[in-house]
Amino acid sequence: MTDRAETATVTAEGAADGAAPGPDPVEEAARAWWIRVASPDGAPPAPDADFFAVGCTSLQAVMVTGGISEDLDEEVPVRLLLQNSRYGAFVTALRAFLATPDDEAADPGRPAW
């Protein structure tokens, strides 16, 4: 697995060297899996789109976070989506989670889900 800080800085480095920022891998993975699972018409989610309001379940939340985990090579806990069911809030929480160093993200008092 890659380091969380490394994953979070991939896009920032592209912008820092004067090049146009490349696609944001976090946003791309979140959008792709959200569309695959929660958007039957294939439309991109609005920032205020609510995962559970469109009829998705916790099982589908596991599918989304599992797919993002595979795409980013980083274990994404399902609780991020359960606690942040609006698309914009989820992407923000996902970025914050990935930007947190591994040793700070580990909380033995909380389950990973």
C-alpha cells in the first residue's frame, strides 16, 4: 500500500511545478464508484447528493469504499461514507483521511468500519 501523505500530494506536486494540475485520483475514484453504485442513470453526483437518500444501503457503501480502496491502493474505512453520506462531504472526508499519516489514522479504540 502507498503512504497516505504520498497519495494526497500527487496532485499538489503537479500544480506546484507550474504544470496544469492533473486529474485528482481521489476525486476520480470517488466519482467513478459513486456513479457505478449510486447513480443508475450514470450522471455525476452533485455535491449535496445523499448516498442513502437515493436508496443505497450499507452493503453498497462497502462496495464503494472497497472499490476506492482498490483503486487508490489504500484501505478506506466504510465509516467514512456512513458518516459522510453526501458526496461532497464524503470526498472531503476521504481526502482528509488520506492526508493523515498512517500512525495518526490508527485508532485502536475505533473499529475500521
